[in-house]
Amino acid sequence: MAEVTVNIPDPIFNIIKKRAEDTGNTPEGIIIANLAIIFGPVRYDSSKWLKSFPPDAQDYTVPWP
């Protein structure tokens, strides 16, 4: 189980709220449905982006691909 906090600016939330009213849903339902569409098919391979810092590193920057 994961918990996510999303901060949505008021002007954008008002658009979401209107859409929810038009579709008979809640704003939270609209947000969750969109997040599921966006992140549902994503499969993360942490070996592609998770890098270890060398033990003696003072200030290590991961090179950008």
C-alpha cells in the first residue's frame, strides 16, 4: 500500500471539480483515474536510474545520459 499527497493549484483543481460534476464523479476519483492511466503501464527498472555513490565521494553528480 502506498500513500501519495498531491498538491494541485486552485485554478487547476476548479477545472477538475467541474469535470467531476459533469461526469457524476468526485474530484478525487478524476485524479485517481488519470493517475492510473498515466502510471499504470509504467514498469520501473531501477538499475537504469538508481546509482550508488562511491564510498569516498564528497560531492558526486550522476552523469545525465
